[in-house]
Amino acid sequence: MRVFPGLRALALAAGLAAGAGFGTPAQAAGEAMKLPEVRFSFDGIFGHYDRASAQRGFQVYKEVCANCHSMHLLSYRNLRDLGLSDAEVRAIAATVQVQDGPNDEGQMFERAGRASDRFRSPFPNDNAARAANNGALPPDLSLITKAREGGAAYIHALLTGYEDPPAGVTLMPGMNYNKWFPGHQIGMAQPLSSEGQVEYTDGTKPTVEQMVRDVSQFLTWAAEPELEERKAMGVKMVLFFTILGGLAYAVKRKIWADVH
């Protein structure tokens, strides 16, 4: 278990309450919007995570999203579940500096990250985060796909929904037009805007669409690491009760066969 259920619940509530960055469900000013249809490997009862895509998605998060958005519920060691080796996880964790202490002299100090550390936050506190983002607090992304109606489809739509405002629409200072964001005005500038913005280590062509799909896959895995186990258990239970029902019906027919 990655975190205590109560902590996940609190984080989910915080994600639902946060109004900046990734916003709220795709509904604006009373206007219900149908998200564009997009399919992921984890859709359906037999769905599963594409771990290569999720690994690339982590790279997108690390190089782009992590500049503003935290993921408080994840530790670097959780990346082992994506297929990364212990050495790779330790190397990733060691690229950040975290505060630790106090030492023997009672002083806090900086050290290289360890696999057991939580993902480092881009800001020391919420006030610093607001100050750096024109007063808006970028939401934590640990449970973002569970906190937004539409899940990965909403994240995909939001990240690909930036465009020039229609004629007659005036944006407030510092805002950007996004056709899938509530009210269509979002403070977050388009984070993934050009091909090659992230250089994938596996050689995959980093188009905007590919980067968006990969980070959507990663964020869904982060929010629901148990998804594959849950679906596998569901299939087993369906098969079990189907067989049990068949046996019960056969026994009933046998017992009551001579009763007219």
C-alpha cells in the first residue's frame, strides 16, 4: 500500500478543491462539454498499463510538469512498479536535493534524494507556489485523474485544447484560451507546445500528441496503481460466480428432476 487510505482521501479532496492549473471538470458557465473520445491501453475490463508509455510520461512530468506541480503521494521507489530498476530509481532520486535533519548540531541540511523520499515539490510551501504563479496554486497531480471528471481523457483534452481565442473573446491579463477548461480561460500556459520538447530516451518520436498521451498514462497510473489487480480480480469474480451459478442450476435440476 503506497499511502494510508485517509491520506489519499485528503489528497483527493484537496485536488477537487484546487481551482488552478488543471482546473475542474470540463464544464464552463453552465455549458456541458463532451470531451473528445480518446482510447488508452488501460480502458475496458481487460485494460492494462502501457509501462513504456508511462515511463515516458514520467519523463514528461519530470522535465515539464514538475516545474510547477507536485506529486506528494509518490515516492521515487514507486517507479519500480513502472519497470525501472533499482539503480535507475536511485539515480533519478539522486538528481534532486532534499532537506533533512536536524544533524548533531541541530541544523537542517541538504542531501541527495533517496529512493524512499517523496517526489520533491517545486516550491517550499503553498505561499511560494502562489507567488510564483500569479496567485494561483498549481494542484498536486498525485490523484488528478481521479479528481477530474473524465480522468485521463480530460487531461488529454486540456493539454491539447489550447488555441487562439475566438473573435470577440477578450482574455483577462495573464490568461490563456483553452476550449476544454471551465470558462475557457486558464492561468497555466500551454505546457506541451512543440515537437521535441522532451527528448525520449527510448527513441520514440516526441510529438505533442505522443507526449500528452504518455503523461496522461503516467498520471493515471499514479492515481490508480492497483487498477490492473482490481480488473483481474473482477474478471476472476465474474468467472467464479458464473461457474457457481451453473453448478447451482445443475444441482437444482438434479434434485427436482423427479418432482412433477
